Amino acid sequence: MSNPQIERNGHEWAEERLSDYIDDRLPFPERNRLEQHLQGCERCQASLASLRWTVSLLKRAPAPTPSRSFFLPVEQKPAGVPLFGLAALRFATALATLLLVSLIGIDLILQFGGANATARPAARPLSPPHVALSQPSASSASDQSVGASSAATAPLPLTPGAAATVAPPPAAKAQSTVAPAGAQPFRSAGLTSTPTYAPIPGGSGERTASAKSATENGSPTRPGPLTLGAVPTAAPPEPTQTPTSPAVPPTATPAPATATPSPGALESKPVVPPPSAPSTSVVLPAVRIGELALLFLAVFLGSLTVMVGRRSRTGKG
Amino acid sequence: MDEKAYINAAQKGDTAAFNQLVRIYQALVYRTAFRVLGDGPAAEDATQDALVSAFKNIRGFRGGSFKAWLLRIITNTCYDKLRVKQRRPTASLDALMLNPEDPPPGLERAPSISPQEWAEQRELNAAIQRGLATLPADQRVTLVLVDIEGLAYEEVAESTGANVGTVKSRLSRARAHLRDFLVAQEELVPSHYRLKSGRF
């Protein structure tokens, strides 16, 4: 007599393995045991038959066919391709925006900072005496001999930072002219005239050039504010001293020949034109045009970036 | 060109090469979606979504069975659609407007089949779909891939992200469940295919 518990357990055990048995996936020892059980168990035989019937029905099920094709449109690209284009577009947009901001900055500087710079010689307040007196020492940094002579006469201590940034007083400008910053000073043995100073915004470079020319002339005179009296009365240059306004450097350059009426100097002194610094009246419109062009470019690129980004997100691009 | 060459070309952005893969696998993908979702238009949508997703992500395919990779995408797409359907049950307008005598969308009569055979096949299909609808999604997918599409356990394991033991277990339970359903609802099965007909 068989134990019902063992018998029930045997049915369950067999039932769990029928699926693998149908697919011939049951390991040999288990398959052997299952086949032995099936031989004496009608219930499990029926179960196996119904399971085979179910599987056969599934295999006979009619195959559905789609009503259309699923080919992708040719212009579709995998994820990486539009992303690269999108990155390039974003970079271009950022670059255009950066350029636009830079141009606006330049515009502001030209409009306000440039105006201040050009108005500086005329509207400049009186410089403190120690600043003016420091100028010879500033030139001494570039020229040893002049520095030595100026150190002997300069009574006040120097502040190097101030000396480097302060423009020459207008009184000195009336006496001396100098080649523009960066230009080679004229080296001629016959150059005996006292140097005249053409005011060019810039400061220390001018004075250095002035000091050099003074040394070459053999004149121990200090460039720039040679007299203490000139410092507190640093008034804008008068037209009689510098015929052209110092506020407009390009137009002031031809003047020095007439400013110092020394005949010897006129013979040998070359007229050195200052660097062709474009006036703000010429530069500003160009900057504004550039700003407008960059603004349009940035807006266009930004719109394009947004469109491409949306398309790539929705998978249409 | 073989399948690997098509895959390589598609990974470089060649849509035409990917369409060759679509040509090879679209029927399999659609059939799987149809059996899992039980609805022709929904299966078409799922197939389209899965193939577009496959093309977008084909750079992430790192070798192995492309068929299994594609089936994994379609099964995941089907799971998503089933979840949405469960959350927001909807009735298909197409299904409501169709004549019950008409074949369901996605099933077309082959010219070689007689009208009687076609009628029986439609009945059989309806019975199977009803039975499949009673199964949990993971069992349904496993049963469809093994017994209808004829994939090996290992392929199904790769397609569903499960191990082979889980596939065996799911398949055993799914078969037993469907068998119980079909035996209980045997009148749904055409007489020609019934168990008692002695043909099985």
C-alpha cells in the first residue's frame, strides 16, 4: 500500500518537471525517474498529454502580420550623430554670445573710458607735487644718467606706482615733444633742440622716450616737469605752445615743428607721426555694427540649437 | 553583407543598413508584441517604438545575439505599454467598430488557406489570446518566446534579463496555467483542435 503523502509529493514532483521533460531539458536521472512514475500514473499521463496539447496549440497559432513596414526614414540618425551637431551648435552659440559681450564691453569702454582718456589733459585736476616730482625718477629707471641727475634735484621721495601711471604735466608738454610710444627716438648728433612734448595718453612710456632723447642730446635737463613751478600750475596746454589740441593726438602730431621755433631743430628734427590710433568716432560705429551682427548671429544660433535639441529629444532628428 | 556588417554600418549611422536589420526582424518583433499585447494597432505602435529606440541606442550594442537584444527592447516596450494600459484602461475604437466576424487587426488570411481553415484558425487565435491575457506579463513573454517563436531557453534568458532557471520556472507555470484555462474553456477551441478529438 502506497503512502498518500508520498504519492501526492510524487505527483507534484512529476508535474513540476513535465515542462522540462517536453522540451527534453530534464537531466538523465530525473528523466528516468519521471518516466518510471508516468508508467504507473494515469493522472500524470493525462497531465502530460494536456500540456503537450497546449504547446501544440501555441505552435499552431496563426502568425499575425503587420499591416505596414517599420523601415526607418533614411534621414534618421542614431543618438550620437545629432548630439555632436548639437554640441557644435551650442559651442557656436556660446562663442557668439561671448564675442557679443566682449564687444559691448569695448563699446562701453570707448564710450565712457575713452571719453575720459581724451578729456584727461584738459580736465585733469592739479597733480600733487610729489607725483610730478617723481617723474624724473621714473625716467631714471630707464636711463641711468638722467636718473642720476634727476635724483640730485628731486627733493621728494618717489612712489614708483604713481610715477608709472601719471601723465606728464601739461607744462612739460609745452617744452618737450617726444616720439610716440614705441617709436624709435631720433638719433642724430646734430639734434640740439630742446625736446618738445606731444601729449599722448600713456604716461611713462612717453617720459622714458623723452628721457632718452634728452640723454642723446647731452642735455642734463630733466624731461617733463623740470620746474617745480610747472607742477602746481598744470593747466591745459595753450594753443600758442602746442598749436593743436592735445586732446586729439592724431591731429596734434604735425604740430611740434611749429611749436619749438628753433631753426636748428627744424632742420634735423623729423616729424614723427604718432601711431594711427583710430578715433572713437570711427571705431564706435564699427563696434556697434559688429554688436548688431553678433546679436543676430547669437539669436539665430540659439534658436537653431533649441530646435535641434527638441528634435533630438523627440527622436525626429 | 551579413548581419554583423549591417550592425557595424548602423552603428556608424547608416539608416539603410539598419533597415536591412528591420527587414529581417520586424516580423518577429511584431509577432511578439502582438502576442504580449493582444492588440494589432498597439503591437504596431510598440514595434515602431522599439525599432526607433533600437536604432537610437545601437551604439550601445556590444555584440552577442542581436535578436535577443532586439527582443529585450520590444519586451520592455510591451511591459511599459501594459503598465500604462493597467493604469489607464482604454477600449480600442477599432475593436469597437469591427465586426465580430471580421478577423482581428494583424491577422490576415493567407491565400492558401481555405475559408473553413481560416475560421478555425481565427477561433484558435482568439482562444489563445484569451488564455495569454490571463497570464502575468513575465510568464506571457516567456511562453510566447519559447512556444510560439521557438527560442531556446538561453536566448529567452538573454532577452528577458533573467537566468535560465527562472525561464524554466516561468515557462512551467505559464504552460500549466494556460493548459488549465484551455481545458476549462475547451469550447472556445475549435473542435478540430480539441483535446478530446484524440489528435493530440
